[in-house]
Amino acid sequence: MSSEDIKKEKSFDIALEMKCVSKEFPGTLAVDSVDFDVKTGEVHALIGENGAGKSTLMKMIAGSFNDYTGDIVMGSQKVDLFTPAQSKKNGIEMIYQELSLAMPLSISENVLVGRLPKKGIFLDKKKIAEETTLCLERVGLGHLDPNLQIEEISQHEGQLVEIAKALGNNPKILVMDEPTSALSREEVERLFTIIHNLKKQGLAIVYISHHLPEIFEVADRVTVLRDGKKIGTNDISEVTSELLVQMMVGKSVADFYSYNSHAKENERLRVENLSRFGFFHDVSFSALEGEVLGICGLSGAGRSELGRSLVGLDERHAGDVFLDGEIFKPSHMSKAVDNGLVYLTENRKTEGLALRLDVKDNTLVSIIPQLSKNGVYTSNDGDEILTGLIDELSIYPPDPTKIVGNLSGGNQQKVLLAKWMACKPKVLILDEPTRGVDIGAKMTIHKSIEALAKKGSTIILISSDLPELVSLSSRVLIMRKGRIVKDMRKEECTEESVLLAANGENV
Amino acid sequence: MLKKNNNNQKMLKLIDKNRIYFIFLFVFLFMSLFAPRFLNVFNLTTVTKTMAMNATVAIGFTMIFIIGQLDLSIGTIITFSAVIGLSMKEYIGFGGSVPLAIVAGGLIGLINGLLVTKAKISSFIVTLGMMTVLTGVIYTMTGGNSVSLSSDDAFAVSDFLGDMIFPFITPRVLIAIIMVIAFSLFLNRTRTGRNFYMVGGNKQTAWLAGINTDKYTIITFVISGTMAGVGGVLYAMESAAAPLNLGTSSLMYIISATIIGGTAMSGGKGGVFKTFVAILMLEVLYNGIILFGLGNEVKIFIAGFILAAVVMNEAIVAYKHEKIFGQRPELIKELKQVQN
Amino acid sequence: MSDDKTIKEEKSDVRAIKVTTLGKMMNSFGIYAIAVFFLVLGIVLQSLGIINNFLTTTNMMNILDAVTLLGIVAVGMAFVTYSGHYADMSVPTTMAFTGIICVQMLQFGFIPALIITFLFGLLIGLINAVAIGKFKANPIIWTLALVFVTKGIIRIVWDNKQIYPDFIANSERTSDLFDNIFRYRFFGKISLPLVMLIILIIALDFVMKKTKYGAQLKMTGAAQKAASFSGINTEFVIGMAFVICALTATLGGLTVTSLSRVGYINNGVGYDFKAVTAIVIGGMTLAGGRGSIMGVVGGVLVMGLIDNILTLLGVGTFSQDMIRGTIFIIVVGLNAKSLRSLGRDDA
């Protein structure tokens, strides 16, 4: 066959093609001139680190944005996917990480929303149950009572119901965003069987993930994104984990980051067999004064839960924590803050900052008790600390009266960090401290982290940004499905080895 | 071991969902056994009579809760339409004033709905403000006096609707029951009806599925206003008078009944029939309390207490649920294995 | 730090407009500008002969009296709004209830009656604090339920009787003292309630702006989740707001009951709505975390002036209700809308 014929055959198979698409947010280019396509009957995995642009790329075809640039072509016709309705009309269904089901309603009402079968004016209850069960069978949930409320089923079952709902619309293209982060081994297997069946039925599936072993089990092709750009697309048979990791991580920007360890001799934090049932079990580790201890793991591994339990935000059910040799059991987070153990949340917009308040209010909030004398709080006492922090972190604009909601992502993150730095913490637990942050701010934050460590603070760095993790930490703990599975010294840590370990390889 | 727990849990869940029926049964039995003169025809008729108005209004209010909104103005709409129904009678007769009163209620509901959806003001504010505005309107119209009809007219009206058709049931009550059944069927058994639940359950999802959430919201407020209008008229025609505080106690009563019946303000659950049973239960409770010789006051207190208990219960349940949300099932399983 | 110069840092959005600073100023002073506006309006109307007796001592005192009553209640309720929990609908019944209790307890003497009354007010506040602060019950529904319960209690214990201090007090002196809660005038001019209000304003403004509690309350109102993630005990903070509200409601109840000289279940009717209106007009958004006591006072002033002018214009009390209700919807609605368009609020 001539090359043109081959091309024609190929384009016949292509369900959707994105040509040179880009999406800009204020301050960042989330997706930068990406070409991407998916064929009927294939599973095309889309991988990359956090912030690489995977979700944004797929949200584009789900119709979440009305301002993307570039062309999307389906069946050799250009389509506009500027609203969710347009997307659905074109046979595209997306399954998000967060469930979009209505909790108080039943499974059947969710799956068949808006199109419940009826007999005359009344609902056809029998048909509803039948159709729902049919949909559920496609995802292996045929045994579930369709009248159960979503509240009554497990999160995993809810996820499957979500898939059943999407399938009910007979889509041509199905996008799944991190579908396995909260699943057990058997549940993942079941999901893959379902996906395999869907493939055979001719569905085009895009599978977003950063769990490499699964990609090898389920995908036909894989595309790697990094910093919004496409690095490459390959058949799965052509690649190995190491190669993929290399593509995801790229040439080490290690030159930027060459931080020294400032760990001292004495132990500052010791955790023994700490458990929060259902979230993490039997976690034990210790950290020295001035040490930066990294914690790496895939989403759902329990890292944030560990951080929150340590600081008293969430409860803990077993085990002990020792701070500077003494038992540490804060009844409330305020006690932890008083004792110098603090936690920086990964969700700066919803849990970290009061977007409606200004920089000053946000920065000083956690040291209000320290700045108060007998309950009286004159915020001006905090002015020195405030200006010092604004200066040290180069918060822009350097105006304490600026409303935080109007700052760029990087500056918002700096304010969040400033809040905890103001506490002069003994132990600072950072959860994704540079997520969604530009390079310049990232560097500033890293420098501050090093400075903190130098001054003697113990830093626990939870991060999925591998260069950051590897260059800052003197040790890295690997967490997987609620347990610590490996403890790697700095010498053993490269971005590749860490990511592989997090995926369960070489453990 | 696990299986037994599951069945127990299922039982508990079922009971909790249908708790109003159990509560009603309990209250009814209690009163039948212990309250003097409870189980006679005359008494039971009184019970059914007084609840017709509230049951009607509660239909609309329940729907408001189902879509996740709040309507504080229903009390004043009741009074408003009662006043219109009576005072307009001399100009356009009952054939004119009754429909006028009902339509007036619907119009107020429309205004409420538009303000909530188009001006995007929260329903708490809109209906609180509307409640005040209507209070002013009512007092302006009546000059601060209750409206009542002359005795001949009054008699004629009461007579008709007060005639017992079946034991315990007067036309007024029949109207209420028919409407409850109609709405219940509509909301539970038709596609459009279930869409209301989806709007309350997850607005975003409903919208993505093509349901016009604004339209449903406006319609619900119109229904709420109309039902309040009907209720007001029903009352006015029975007592041939419209005392000016008619609506205020109704508001509390109806909110109580709706929540006790299992329809939460969060939306997406509950039902019109459950609210109806809750109203019946409250009526039986009140009736029984009076028969015990305890008087009006006790009944208000108990109703409030039950409401507070139900609200507190739901809050505590939600509080506990928060703590375990997001657990990994396999870790729990491992834990159970270790424990065994 | 040289790297910072070579690597371009992100500039903040153009959206970081001065609107916010202006908005802050407007919220604090704007309401007084509006109050002045109405004052001037009143004067203008008087000089035009449309209304009479606006600028007289008596009229000004009347305005003050009305303002004082509402002010006492509103500055306490403001804490609930500031915490992001909308309003405390149980205030009117708390007012009536505590008023009745005080009158009833006058049989034991004035001071004992006061102490017992405030204990009951505190109790109501604590009940709200636990239900809403700790268990996160919906504030509107819960406080409405409490209305029911309180009314029930009042009806059970006192039937529908109104009780009179003169008859119950253990001595004439006690009953006089009670009457004087409302009527006592310093230097013959300044009423006791007004003095109490001024003290409250100073104290509560201090609490809100210059104490650890106030700062934590602001954060809790602005972003409750972020507040608890910052180590603030939000359960306590929110609960305390309801306690403060109940206590000022108690004070207001005492004053109103003293004014009417009768313990009556309907003392306090309407104060929930009026207080919320004054609070929002004064610049405190229902979403929480923004506003000030001075703003609330301004709102109360404006409402007092509007009421007064309308009365002098011959507008009936109930038409005033209509107008107040409409103002409420418009003002609050616009407030919520403008904030939302700036991408922030969810009032």
C-alpha cells in the first residue's frame, strides 16, 4: 500500500485528534501546542507528573474551557468543544477524579439521569431497574440493588457507577482521570477487565495516570507530557518504565538545585507504628534536627493523611509520636502549633488561605496566640515579622494589604509558606509546597526551605515534584497504599529510582 | 460475622429512612391507649380538619427543601391570600376572590424564584425580605384588623366544605389528601418529578445532564407560593376569618413537619407524603396533649423539641460520617483480619 | 539571591485592583456618609415644609431611643454574621424570654433577678454554641427550632399571661429599678440604654478588632476550613459568637421589657430581621469575615433615620415594613452580587 493509503487507513481509525492545542491560565501556559490523538478500540495512556497538563488537556475535550486554541478534529471534521453539552453531543464522556454523583439519590437515578424510562407519564420502575442493572453489569456491579443510594455504597463502587453512567450515554470516547488512586488490587483488576471489554466494543479510551505498572497492563499507546508540552507518543511495546520515567522527568534541572544537607545529630521527631485506620497503618520513621525528609508516593498513598494526623487535624488510632524525646499527642491542632509542629496543606485555595483576606491577615493567623498578650492582639506587633517574611520570600506585590485572592499562584503559595515560617516551627510538614507555582517562586521557596533547615527546623517534604524532592531531601521515604515501603538515602535517590519505587518496582 | 453486621446495618438504615412512619404509629398508638376520648369519631374528625391547611402548604415547602432552598415567606403568603380571599369577596364574590388569592400566592412565589435564580440572591435573604414586605402589605390592606365575613356569608362557606363525606373526612381534608397523593406520585413516579430531586442532590450534575435548573427552581417557588395561597384560602373559608398572625405559627409548624418527616434542607431527599404523615403525627400529638389536659403550650414546646432533636441528630450523623470518609477498604480489611 | 534577578518572577494579576481598598473604606465610612445623607434629606424636607419637627430635640431623642434598642441587639448579632453563620433567628424569643424571666425573678430582688436572667441568656447561647459550633447544625434551622422550644416553654410556664413587674417585685424599689433600666437618664438627657450601647460598642469593637478572639473570628468567617487548618479552634470561636449574641439579646430583652413594663412573649418581635438588615446595610457581608461594629452602628443609624423620616412623612408602620423588606433584598442582594462578580463571595 502507498503511504497515503496507510495514512487514510490510520485516519479512519482515529476517533479524535487534537492539533496544536494550547490553554492558558493567568500566569501559566498549562498546555503548550500539543498534538494528541486517540483511535477507536485503543487505550491511550496520558502520563506525566503533577502539573504536566494532563488533566487540562482532557478537560479541553470535555468542554470545560471556551477559550482553548488549536483544532480538535473528529471524523475529519473540526468540532468546537467549548461547553460540556457540545462535548457530550460529540460522544465524549469524561470521568473525573472527584465523583460527580448526587449523594442522596439512588444509583439508577444517577446513572439514568435525565432519561429515566417511562410508561406514559409515569416512570417504568421495572425498566429502570433493568436498564440500570444492564449498565451496572458493564462495570461488574450487576449484583448491586439499583435502588441503593450513593451514600450507601463505597467510594470505589461509586466510581464504577460513575463509569456506568458515562457508558450509558454510549460514548465514542471515554476519558478516565486517575481512576485507580483509591482502589485495591482486586478492584483495579476488575476495572481493567471492564476497560478491556470496552476496547473490544470499539470505544476510544484515554487513560490519565501516573501509575506506571498499570499503564503497562492496560494501555496500547502512551503519551508523555511535561510542563504542558508533549514529549513523545509511543506504542507501549516500545517503552520501559525507565524510559517513561526519563521522559516524564526530563533532563535534570539539578544544576539549579544543589542543596546541602544541614542535618544535625540529634533526633527531633520519632514516629512509631502510627496508624489511622483506613488511611495509613504502622508508619514508623524518625527525623533529625535540620534534616529535610522527603516522602514520596502516588496519590492515595496516605501521605497527606499522615501529615494531618501528625499535627492533630485528623485523629490517630494507634502508635506514638515523640517530639524532642517527649510524647507528643496534640488534642487539637492549636496545641501542635504551640509546640512547633505545623502542617502546610496541599490545597492552598480551599484549606490554606482565606482568599478574601489580605496578605497580613493570612500570614499572621497562626501566630495570633503568640502575638497576643492576655487576649489582646494588636496586629501591628506582627508587622516586623510580616515585612521580614515578605522580604525573604519576595512576595509580590510587597504590600501587606493586598487581597490574597488576587495574587498569582506562586505568590499565594509564598504567603501560605510565610504563615508557617512565622511560627518558627521545629517541624514543618510541607505538602506539595510548589504545586502550580512558577519557576521563580519555586526557587525562592526552595531556598527558604533550605534556610529553615539550616536554622534547625526539621522539614518533612511531601511532594510529587521529583526534582524538588530529590534535590532537597537528605532521605526519602516511599509510601505506598498506606504504608512506608522503603527508606532511601540521598545517594540512592534519583528521580527515576524514586518514582519507580513509588510505583512498587524495585522495592 | 460481617454478614450479620451488614444486615443489621441495612435494617437500621431502613428504619431511619422511614422513621416518620414509626414515629406516627407510636404516637397514634400511645394516644389511643392513654389519651382520654381519643379514639372517637368526633375527636378524630377534629384532628383531620385542622391539618388540611398545613398539609397543603407543606407540599410546596417540601418541594423547596427537596431542591435545596429555603422559603421563609410561606407564612405571610398564607395570611396574605386569606385576607384577599375574604376581603375581595364583596367585590367579586368567592368565585373571583378565591382564584385571585391563589394566583396572588403564585405570583409572590414567582418573584421569589426570579430573585433567587436570576438575581442570584440567596433564598434565605429573598424570602426573609419578602416576608417583611408582605407583612407590611397585609397590615396596610387591613389597617391592622383581622378580616372576617358577616355571619350569613360565613355560615354558607363553612357549611359546604365542612360537610363530612366519609367519617373523619370533610371535602377540605379530601382536597388536601388528593393533592398530597397527586404531588407524591408526580415527584416519585415521573421523570420530571425526579428531576427536582436531582436539582437538589447535585445541581451541577443536573445541569450537565441537561436539566434546566433555573426553570425547576422558579417553578418550585411558584408552587410553594400557590400552595400557600391555597392553604390560606382553605383556612379562611373554614373559619370565615383571617387573623393576622395566621401564617407565623404555620411557618414553624411546617418547617418542623418537613424536617421531622425526613426531608432535609440539603436537598435531594425526603418526600411530600412523609411530610404529610409528619403533619398527621403532630396533629395527633397535639390533640392527645390537649386531651390529656395539658394545653396549647405543651404542644408547641414538644413540637419544637422534636424538631431540635431531629436537627441535632442529623448534624451528629453528618459529623461522624466526615471522620471516616475516604477510608481505603483493603486497609480496613487487613485490620479486621489482624484483630481476628 | 542573584538568581531572582535573572529569573522573572510572576507579577500579580491586573485584577489586584484598588477596589478592595476603596471597598474597605466604603464599608467603614460609606455607611456614615449615607447616614449623613439621610440627615440632610430630613433637614431639606423640613425646610421645604414637607415634614415638620425633624430637627427638634424630641425627634432626635426618639431616633436615638429606637436606634439604641436595635443597636444593642445588632452589635451582638454582628458576631454571628461575622463568623459566616448568617444570623441568629432565636434573638427575638431570647429577648422576650429573658425579659419575662427577669420580671418573674423580681420577686427575689433586682440584683438576683439580673443575675438569673443573664444565666439563662448564657444558657441559650451555649445551646446554640454546641449545636452550631460543634455539631455544625444549620444555623437558621436550628435557631428557628429554638424559637419554637422557647416559645413553648414561655407558654407552658406562664400560660399566655403577661406579667407585670409592679405586681411581682418584692418591693417597690425593685420594681422602680427595673423600670429604670429603660428610663434612667444621666444628666436628665442621656438614657441608660444609650450608655450601655456606647459601652457595648466600645467593648465589642475592641473585641472584634483588637483581640486574639476577634482576629481568629475574622479568619473563621472568611474561610472556615482554612481557619481550622491554621490551628484555630473554629468550634469554640463560632460557639462564642452565638454566646455573645445571646447575651446582647438578653440585654436588649431587659431593655425592651423595661420599656413596655410587661413581660410579654412578643417583646422583641422583628428584631431578628431588623438586626440583620442593619448589619448588612452597615457593610458586614453575610458570607462572614468582613465588616465592623462601627459599620453596624452606622447601619442602625441609617435605619433609624429612614424609619423616622418615613413616619414623619405619614407613611404607616406597616408600609415601612414593606419598604424595609425591599431595601433588605436590594441591598443584600447587590452586596452579594458585586462580591461574586469580583470572584469572591457566596453570600
